[in-house]
Amino acid sequence: MKINWNYIKMFVLLGLVIFLFAFASARNSVRLVSKPNVEFVGENNVFITNENVSKLLIQNFRGLKNIPKETLVLNELENALKSNPMIKKAEVYITVNGTLNAEIEQKTPIARVSTNVSYYIDDDGLYMPLSNNFSARVPLVTGYVEKNDLKNIHIVASKVNEDEFLKKHVVEIHQGINKVIYLKLRQCQFLVQLGNVTFLDKKINNLKAFYQKNLKEKTLDSYSKVNLQFENQVVCTKI
């Protein structure tokens, strides 16, 4: 009987591939995890440090360094990181050589509440604690503000953050007890009364027109209050 050496070679090669794959998988599963490598994506402002992130990882897995890869549950580590109120998104993965990588996206503050408690409001309208590592230059929020009712403040703060004119000039957002919103502008004596957040774009356009006109005429210091709560008019109170 003639021996088909091609078939034999094919089976031997297949067996060798299976053996090498099994060997590599077994070796890779017991490879020890090295010290976490933390990378921040997005803005460069560091509200939480590499050390803080590494500590969170270690605390939530009894010390990550020098443990087998197969014992890690990456979803649990990601959830542990995202439970930190400074962190918006987190992705954790392990490279072939056993390096544990964590990609962190921090929250972005757009306003700082300064009442009986102090904290940031992030760009999603959520609570964000102050950081010992970095202080964001954002408008202050004063008045009657409740942590579980930030909707109106978030709408105004988002508008300030997105608008070049407002971002340059607005230093404070004040909410009265009746939820009427006021703005304080840099180097201006007058108070801007927005009222509620309806027709906000129209009100801001009215403010810009008023500001530019009076800046040109050098009469900005003549007013104590600029009322924008009526959609189609600007009511000014002189000093």
C-alpha cells in the first residue's frame, strides 16, 4: 500500500500548531500582571492622579502586581474605577506581556458651586467633587442650589462654556430662591437678570448687543441691572 506522505505531514503540522497554541495559552494564563500603566485621554487637566487610579485598582483586587492574568475580572476593575466621582469613563485591558493598562477619561467641570458646600457641576450636569490636585477656572454658582436639582444651572453653565463671549465675561451664576437666574460679568457693576431658561439664546443675543453698544459708547458703568427675562427687550436700571 502506498503511503500518502502529504496527509501525514498535514496531520503532524496540525498537531504541532495545536500543541504550540495550548502551550502558549497555558503560559499566558499564568503570566504575572505587572504594575498598572495608567493613561489619561481627553483634557490634560489632572483632577485624579496616576497614583490615585493605581490605588483604586489595587484596593479592588487585593494587590494587582504579580498575580496570574486569568484571575483578573476586567469588568469589575472598570466598574471600580467608574465608581470614582472624578472619572467619566474607564477601559481596562491586559497586553500579551502581562501589562495592565487603564485608559481614563475624567469628568469635565463647567461650573463650581460655592454655597454651604463646594463642588463642581460637570458637562453632563452631574456632581463632581473638588480636587486636591487641580482647580478648574470655571464660573462660580451661588444662591439657592440643590445637588439633586441642577438642571437649570446646568443649562446656563453649558451655554456659558460653549459661547466664546460668555466664557470670557461670565464669572458667576446666581440662582434665587424662586429659581430666577442672574449673571455677573467680569469688570462690570451691573447684574444681568436672565429670569428662567426659556428663550435663552435670544436673551444671550440681546445681552451681547447691549454690551457691545454700551462698550462702544463707554456707558457700561451707568447701569446697576440689565433685565433680559422678557424675550424681545432689554430693560436697564441706571445707577
